[in-house]
Amino acid sequence: MMLLVFRIFYVWPKRDMDPEAEYWYRLKGIVFRGFFIYLSVALQLVFLFTDAPIEEKIAAISLLLTEIVFIWKLEYFHRNISDIQELVLRLDGEMYRPQNEAEAEPLKRTRTSTTVTWMIYLILSDGVIVFWTVSGIRARRLVNPCWFPYDYNSSLWLYLLTIVYQYFALTFNASFNVTCDTLIGNLLALVDANLQRLEIQLKKDKILIVKPADCSKNMQDSTYNELLKCIIFHQELINYLSDILNMSGTTVLPQLFCSVFSLCITELCLLANKQSTEDSIGTIIHFGCLVMQVFMNCHYGNEITYTSKKVHQATAFVNYPDMDIKTRKLLILFQQRTSVELKCFAASLFKIELSMETFVTIIKSSYSYFAVL
């Protein structure tokens, strides 16, 4: 389903596509995005410079900030699609395949949780657009504040045509935004699941040897090789996580900054303005989408840090005194490497850690700005 959304936007070409076909594929994507995304955002920007009531302009700014960040993510995704596809394909490698049922369990839990999260996020985002559309038609107004170079109230058909355009523009916006955020979150969640696999590998019987006298040379070599595989897998996960953060930091960082102001303005619209019950429900759902957008990456980043600590603790289960000298040295090296916990940073001009502490800080900051306003 996620790949279907990307293909609707013409940003997920086939890897074996010939240059001419890829050129037309990308050109169709530019036309599609230009009509439904860039034009819609441009009309909302023009609306801010009209003589519309200040309440409507404030309501428009909250959605506009989200859409501007969305355009930034969309273009970055489009320009770096080859690297993103390579990240996804790396998960099919031999190292990432579970060797037994115990190792498969964390991956199953992660796939289930990320799928449910994506579906809830998508339903909320598209649901609030349907809610805004129905509410707008009942009140004979637009789905969201916007300027058009014609009088859309001059005829019913022109009004309905304008509403349909706004509905599809916002739906495409929300669907890609949700899918892009979820893709980054899913990759982080899979890193966490594979760290759990590594913890399971460290605790398995081949590494927990009992007595050196009971172990043949082949058994000791097998223990050494199993531990070496764990070290190689741990380094691969560190490199993979680094690649994810380098790829996503440019998009996640502005999203975190803009979320503070979007949440603040949404809170202001919810509590400061006199809204109908329908408008208040729509604003609450929109507020929930903004919170979920920030929470997802912060939660998965926090889980990676926590699980990396458990991996270090798992090295204590290995029977160090009964190992041969060569394996002991390897274990000490591994313990030194795992003693440094993995932290996820959204880095560009600044470095912001993806953690629950950051999530709480964003919520508190948005409320502080709201209290000042």
C-alpha cells in the first residue's frame, strides 16, 4: 500500500527502467505535483495577502506550514529516490533474515505495529479531510481557506468543481505525507527489531558455553565465529541506522521545528476562536494528526536507544571465564562497542535527538507559545 501511494506521485520508478521511460515517468510526476500540490499551496499563500478576516488567516497558516514542509519532503524524496530504494532493498539481505522462530518474533511484532500505526495515521489524516469537506459543503464554504481567481459561488457546478479539486489536493497531500513519515518510522522500527534479534543471538546456546574441558577445538571455534557474526551484524545495524538518519535528517528536522508552531496555532484556533461543534471536532482530529506525526519518529528513536542498552546487557550473559583467550578478547571488544548507546539524531544545521524527551519538549514549547499568544 505504501508503494502504491509513492507510485501515484510518480516518485518510485522501477530500478531497471530505461532512461527515456524514466524521463517521461518523472515528467508526469512533475505535472501531477504541480497541479495538485504546488498550485494548491500557491493559492493558499495568496489568500494570506487578501483582506480576509484574521481568524481565517490564522487557521490557514497551521495547514500551510504542514504543506510547505510536505513539499520540502516530496522534492527531497524525489531527488534521492535511488538512495531510499537502496535502503529498503538492503533489508532483503542475508543478515536481516531471521534464523529461527525466536528471531522472527520481533520482526512480526514490528510489522504488525507499524502497519496498524500507518493505517490509524492515514485514516485520521484522510478522515479529517472528509470531515472538512462535508462540513464545508453544508456551510457552503471552501474545504480550507484559499484564494481563487474566480467567484466560486457564482454557480453550483463551479463551487462543486472547486470543492472536488481541494478535496483531492488535500487527500494527495495527506496520503504522501503520512506514507513518507511512516516509511522513515518503519525503517527505524526495523532497526529496533533487528537489535532485538541481536540480543536473542547473544543469549543462544552456541555462545553460552559451560566448561572449557567439555568443549572441543571445533566447539570453541564455533563460539568465536558466532560471536564474530554478532559483531558484524551490530556494525551493519549501526551503519544502516546512520544511513537512515543521514537520509531523513534533512526532512525530519524542519518538520520538528514547524510542528511547534503548527501545534501552537491549532491550539489557538481550538480555544481562542468561537467555533461550531463540527469545526471543533475537525480541529481536534487535525491536532491529533500533528501530534502523531511528531510522536512516531521520536518513539522509534527512543526504542532504538533503549534496545541498544539491552544488547550491551546481553553481553553479560556470555560465559566469559570459560572462553578461550581469542574469544575473550573479541568479547571485550564487543562490550566496549556496545557500551556506547545508539542515539538517533535528526541532523542538518542543528542536531535534535529523536526521543520521548524531545517529543515532550515540542508539546511543552507549543503550549508555551500558545499561552503567550
